Amino acid sequence: MNSMTYKGYTAKLEYDDRDSIFVGRVLGLRSILSFEGNSVELLKTAFEDAINDYLKECQDNGQNPEKPASGKLLLRLAPELHGQAMVAAKAADKSLNQWVAEVLHQAVRS
């Protein structure tokens, strides 16, 4: 995935061949934040402007901006998978949390 990150917010980037522009959408928010530019430099500026505008609008309205991620993750797994993960974590001499964090880290880097 092509992406950009600014102030902890990440955007997915794509090229729109029909309009010959780059488009981006900020991920992980209920609000839809999108932006565009016809060069990488303009796309980056538009992304930063979109985030800054979003944060200012939240401040002006007395609202807390959505955080892209809190660091807490609640998972619902089949009991068998949960058990297998616990065994794998114990075998690696790690807590289940440490083991899952490592596995997820490896998965998102691939």
C-alpha cells in the first residue's frame, strides 16, 4: 500500500489515471478526509492541510479529534485459535500480548 503519515494519521494513496491526479484518503477515522494533487509534492501539502484543517475544526467546535489508533485492540477468536496462540506465546517465552504484537508487526511490514 502506498501511504503517507503526518501527525500520527496515515493516508492511503492512489493514482487516478482518468483525471491524471494522485488522490488520498485518511484511514482509521469515521470522518471522511480526502485530498488530491497532481504531483507528489502537492499531494503531500494537501494531506498536511487536510489534517491541519481537521484538527482546527475539532478545536473550533470544542471536540476531541479522533485518534488514528489507541493502542488497545480487542479480538474475538475461536477458542481453538486462542489456545493455539497462547501455546505459541508460551513456547516463545512471551506473554500473549507480546507475541500477538510481534506477529502483527511482522504482518504489516510484509
